[in-house]
Amino acid sequence: MVNKKYLLNNQDMSQFIANGYLLLKPDYPAGLHQTIKKRTEHIFESGDPGNRILEQVPELYEIFDHPVVKGTLQSIIGLNYIMQPHRHCHVNMPDSKGQGWHQDGTPRKFQGWNHPWRRHHRSRMAMAFYYPQDVSTEIGPTAILPGTQYYDALNDTESMPGLPICGEAGTIAIVHYEIWHRASANLSSDKRYMMKFLFHRTEEPKEPSWNLDIGSADLWNQIGSTNDIDITRHPILWKSLWNWYCNQNDDSAVSQPDTLDVHQLVQELDQKAEVAERMEATYKLGTIGKAAITPIMDQLNNGISEQNSLNLSAALSAIGGPAVPVLTDMLRHDSDWWKRACAADTLGDIGKDAKDSVQSLIEALDDESDWVRRNATNSLGIISESLEDTIPALIRAMEDAQPFVPINAIFALTKIRKSHPNDDSLFKDVEPAIHDGLNHQHERVSYYSNYALEQFNQI
């Protein structure tokens, strides 16, 4: 546990919720960044090390062990967070044209290393962008679009200059995983190195993990006042996420919503609407709560597009616990695999309030759809309840023929183990099963198995 003086304060946390990033400049030892850069340059002479950059440049441990970095990450993704096994050094070559705006991950395709079902707003993941060299606008910095971490699309990328992350060697940006970003054009004759590391929450919020000032009020009118660039204001969304971080119920629920208004809000989730309007509608439905569930489910069952289904699922996540029974029923009984997969994913996004769905999620590990099994595995790791049943089910999921189901099972077991360090008896069969994964025919299953065993050895 890091010293409390390194944790974020209310203003820092509210700015992260709104903007999706924080810039850090820790006081590292002289020469550390130069050593990292030289070693990285030498390694790249033989090829890109990919995920093994940390093994080949062990000085990077010192970067992420700094109390300022640890305090920021603990504030955002909670105590006992873990570094993910995926990390990469991005090299922006001289005279490069840069990239287009994008979010990481390849949605709904079993390709690449990561496969989000939909974009999630609650911070269970965070990314760190670290520079081992001085970076100016000329050398092709990573740029971000503050406030876009809640958007699944951008309306007009041409008019978005973004915020270039510049600074001296040792500058670190901690960003929401879903923020839109890109590499800028490198106008110099030098290579630009940026280390991207991912970190993951292992347990749902129990209480604020930053230095909460109970006396602070009206934060929602202050958010955005110190932005580097203008962002669209979403106070209902921001407050919903603040409440999630604090593990408290939304206190802005609408008591008697007008039926016509609810149906209008559901219509505003259509993918043809502006993305900012969709976000507003999503979280207004969240404040309405139970009364919005039937109109949302009617729309889900109305043969709408896949994207609209995801928008409606986000609204059910915002509603939370009251939506669990209908989502569980959808998971168990709907004939459409797409809707079953949406239900499995949304139950996990709801988190602890979906604990009554655990047995249904365990049953879903035998679903005929790869995506349903994949999402159910991930959700069991988030909800992390009924462990006497959940842990054996996840061990069985490691034998699934679709490689990303065992990968999710291994990672779910890793998170559960890290958040239950004193419950050895629950995990007596886990390590032998993960040892077997070391010899898996799929390279990434083997890689994640090795990672999990390393994490277990740190407990």
C-alpha cells in the first residue's frame, strides 16, 4: 500500500473522470531514462521485443514502482491492481505521417491480443504512456482527445487537433483505457520511443481509493474548468462514475419519470444520433432506473442493429442492480447468441450488484457461442462472488477450445487470487491447472499462464 500522500485528491480524480488522463512527472534518479533509452535502442536492433520489453529492459520496473505512479494508479483502479502481461514499446520513426484517431483493442473479432465486446466506461483498466526521452511536438508525440473515453465513435476527426503529450524524459500519462489517441507525425530526424503499459483493477470499489475530501461540494460544476482543450460536458455521466468509484448509490434518481420521456431517451440511443447525445441519454436512463428497463428491453427485442444493442446494454449497466433479473433471463433463455453475449458482458459491467447471476454465468461457460463463453468468463472474474463454485468453473474454462476463453479464465483467476491473498484453500487446484497451461498449443495461453504463476509467486 502506497503512502496516502501520493494518492490523488478530489480535484485530480474528478479531472480524470472528465478528461480521461493525468500527466505525471516523478522525480526519478539521474540517468535512469537515458539508460532505458539506450537499452531499448540496442534491443530494437534485433527486432521488436513485443510483450517482453519489460524482461529485456528491467529498469522499467523502477519507473512503475515510483510512489507517485503507484499512488495515481491505486487511486484510479484500486488497491491490489496488477500490471497486465501486454505491454509494448511504440517507435515513431522519423518522417512518419502519424496515425488516425483510434481506441485500443479489436472489437468483436478473435484477432490480435485484446477483444472488447463493447467499450466500457468504468475504469477497470488504465494505460500508462512513458517517454524515456524528451518529447516535443516535432518528434511525433502521442496525442489524446480528452473527454472521449466514453465515446464509441467520433463524429468529426478532421477538426480534432487533440492534445499532444509532450515533456522531458520521464513524463508519464495515465489514461483511461478507452481514450481516443494516436501517434502524431514525426517531423524530426530522431526516433521517438513510448512505452505503453496496461494496469488492471482486481476488485470492485468498496470505498474511495484516493484522498476523498468529504467537505468538497459541487464538483460537477468545477469539472472541466482546467481542461487543456474544450470537452463536451457530461455531468450526469461523470457523477454516475464518481458514485461507482465511491461504491455509493446514485442520489439523483428520477422519482416518477414521464413514460414518453423514457421512450424518447431510448430512441436517442440510436447509432445515428450524435455520440455525445447518446451518452447523455444513456446516463439519464440510468438515473430513471427500473422504470426504464421495459422500454430498453422492448427495443433490444425489436431486431435493432448490433451497435444499437451495445448502446442499450450500456444503459442497462448504468441502471445497475435493477436490470440484473432481466439480463440473467436473457442470458439463460434467449435464442439469439448476440443478445446472450450482451447479457453476459453487461452483468460483468454491473459488477457486485450482479452477484445473483453467478450461477447463470457459470452455466453460460457451456454455451455454444464462443463470445458468450468469453464474456461469461470475464464477468465471473469481475463479480468475484460464490468463489467455491466460480473458481472450479474457471479452471474448467481453461480447457475451452477457443483460446481466448482460457486466456480470460487465467486472467480472471489471477485477479481473484490477488484480491484474496489469504484464502489459500480456495486456490489449491488453481496453480496445477495453470502449470498445465504452460504447455498449451496456443502461444498466448502459455504466455498468460506464465504471467499468472509469476503473479501468484508475489503473494
